Amino acid sequence: MTELPPYWLRDNCPCAECRDPRNGQKLFQIDDLPQDLAVAASTETDEGLEVLWSDGHHSRYPLEWLGAERDGDGRTEEGKRLWVAADFAHGIPEARWEAYLADPAEQAAVLTAVRRSGFAVLRGVPAVERQVLAVAESFGYVRVTNYGELFDVRVEPDPNNLAFTSVAIAPHTDNPYRDPVPTLQLLHCLENSATGGDSGLVDGFRAAALLREEAPADFETLTRTPVPFVFRDRRTELRADRPLIEVDALGRIREVRFNNRSIGTLRGSSGELTAFYAAYRRFAAITLRPELQLAFRLDRGDCLVFDNTRLLHARTAFQQDGHRHLQGCYADLDTLGSTLAVLHRRAAALDAIAGLFAGEGAGEYLGEEVTMAEHMLQAAAAAEAAGAPDHLVAAALLHDVGHFHGALHGSDLMEGQDNRHSDTGADWLARWFGPEVTEPVRLHVAAKRYLCAVEPDYRQRLSEASEYTLTVQGGPMDERQAAAFAELPGAADAVAVRRWDEQAKTAGAPTPGFEHYRPLLAALMH
């Protein structure tokens, strides 16, 4: 590890002096580092690498970070599932709209399908005008174009685009004349009673990969030839000169722009034009291979979400013996990727919390007849039964997680040393939850001391173990302390959590498990 380049290693120092702990942004410029920067000393441990630098700075690098592979932005062919139609013989990626909205795991599965396979279909989306915007806003932002925030795909009397007719549309990219091109497209079916009008998709990355395999020279021609894509109507004139196949600096396919209707006049030498059209025709023929064309029908309430920089979409001709009306809009992959990353981050956090309930939480709860997990689940169940708002149910569920973290454990409290678990727990939870959850956790021990001061009957109901910990934690508040506590913004919530805490010590009491509260916690996470 000590052979790692020093400037790379120091540039990635994770300490609070080098990075803002709230957002991870660097607090220095690369030229702020000494010209002769070097490692003065280093120590490899089970946790990672500790480095003392020649300028006196200390850095600690976690082992999992040091061992991480090269990653990317998820836009290239790497990590994608390149497919042919037969790969979906058992069904296309889909989900019910209600489940997608209610279950973060279902939403993550849909967004992952769009990112990895290029598309997914949401079923049962209310077939009402402008609902497609709500779908886009469920994971990102609507991209407004010259067509407006949304567009209607139906037969128009004076169409400015062949999409607004009943003719067949070959596989293509939308808006290739725009830079940047809209990276996501959504099509929501409001009605489809006409004969024909089925939808089709082609994996443009797979088609490009086949061209690279079968005709490498043609692939190179299409990656290095800027093509003029043009759109004009009475109010708009757009042009973008981009290759049909774009690769990144490592040669990986990153984007496909393919739209025969929008290609303007390409200029160049006779040899260049000849080579381009030979490659263009070969690529076009690949996209029309039957095995690459996935056909399906969008019915009322279906919403197709797909990657417009990768998939080519198509439509069969339809008769005007019925009505076919889709509403569409554009969005962007970066916001979808952001939402997906946050969902994964939340899932990892919830997994970590669930692990506490299943692991250390199965142990004894400070001299009571219940385990730690049973105690916290009983507190949450009491809050839920009382009709408490979600943030207080969460606080009741998580109020004692501080016994698992920090320099002192819950057992230290029982041995006469205050482990300040309310502060430790609140600080740990603040990585994911706002003060509406963390402050009742932070104040729930103080609430116990307060209640003992202002409600003598409350203290008489304390269990033997709770009476003992009260003494260790400072005993009942005096009059001045109680008055100051009552003025705190979160005092009432903390008192409510404290009362549920005291109710949650019944051995064998039935309660929902942690998974019951997982969607509630996910919705509260920031």
C-alpha cells in the first residue's frame, strides 16, 4: 500500500481537515500541497492504512476504500446488460405504480432496470392528463424542450414530426439534434384502442457492440465522424454535430444517436463519405435484425421509461379505427442515478440498523426481562398504537441505539458509569435522520429525569433497573433544571418517547418485527 502515489493518496484523505464532513467536498486545492510531499511513516492495520506525511499531516484510509475497484458514472456499456429480444422471453422489467410508490425496494428495482437494461414499464399509472410528469418527478426533474414540458403522441392535423402521424416509425433516438440530448424519455399510455401501434425497443449498445465485433473499421468510422443532426419548424432551429456512436476515453460505448429522419447533409471528401455511408448502412441493418427488436404493446395506464442515449424506440403503423394517445416527457439519467444511489445508501443504513436489532439487540436489556430489541420494538408498537406521528414512532424504535455505539457500552451504565447513550445514539442517527427523530432520542434520558421531578407517581412506577440507571444518569432534575427542560423545543416529544420507553418492558409481548418499520424509516431519511 505504501507504493501508492503520494499525491493521489493525500488528495483522497478523508479527514475533517481535508473534506467537509457534511458533503465530502475538498477543503484544499491540489497546489496547496507541498512540492516535495512524501510519506514520512505508514502503518497497515486490520482497519486500513495510517499515514504520517512529511508536512506533519495524519491520514487514515479504510481498508474497504483502499480495495475498491475503479468505478464510473454508470453511463457506458460497462456494467450494462446488453440484450436481445429473447432475453425477455419470460417478461420485461415492470412494476405496479402503487408498489413503486410505496416500497423503496420496488422503486430501486425499477430504476436499476432502467440503468442496467435501459428500460422498465410501470403498470397501473392513472390514465389522466399530465400524469407522466408525476412519474418523472418521482425520481428526478422534467427536461423542458421545444415541445414543452410534455408532448402528446397522437395523430395531429398539421404535424411537425412524423411521430404525430399514424405511420410506422423505425428504431431511433429522440432529439439527436439537441446537445445534450435528453437522456431519458417517458411515454404514458392514456388510450390505445387502434389496430396496430405496438411499441418496440432495440438495445443500441448491443447493436454497436455487434458492429464493433463484425466490422471494427466501420465502428471506428462511426465513432469519429461528426454527423449533423438538424430540426427545423416555424419556431425552432436546432443542430448538434455528434457521432452516431460515442465512446469515452477508454473506448467504451457511451451513447448512441440514431435518427435517419434528422440527419442533415454530411460534408467531406469522397473517401470519407463513402466510408461513412458503408458503415452507416451496416449499422442500420444491424438495428433492424429481428432478434434485436423487442416488441410489446402499451395499454391504458402503462408508462414506459427508457434510456434515450442507449435504446432505439420504434412503433408499428396503426389504423385510425380507434384512438391511440400517449403523453410523453423527457428527464435525465443523472437524476435517476442520484435517486437510485440515495435509495441504495438508505437501504445500506437500514440494513445496518436491522443488524443491530438482530445482533447486539438480542442481548440483555440492562437488567430487564426483555432483550434490547424487544424493548425498542415494544416502545415503537406503543407509539404506533397511540397514533403517534411517524417521526415519533421512529424515535421510539431507535431511542436506545446509543447503547451499541461509542466508547462505553450499555453494560457500563449498569456498572455505574453513564455511557451518555442518548447523545451517542442521536449523533449516530443524525447521518440519516433529521432533528424531528434525533432530538427526542437525545433528550429521552433527560425526559426521564424531568418526569421524576414533576410527577412523583412516575418515579414510583420505575422498574428496579430503571431506578438504578436514573441514579447513574444524575437523578431527578431540580426545579431550575426542570423548568429549563420544559422550554426546549423537543421536550414534549422526548417526554412522549420516555413514556413509551417505560411501557416497553413486558417479557413475551407480541410486536411487529423491524421490517414492519422499515418503510417508515426509509420515508423519514434525508
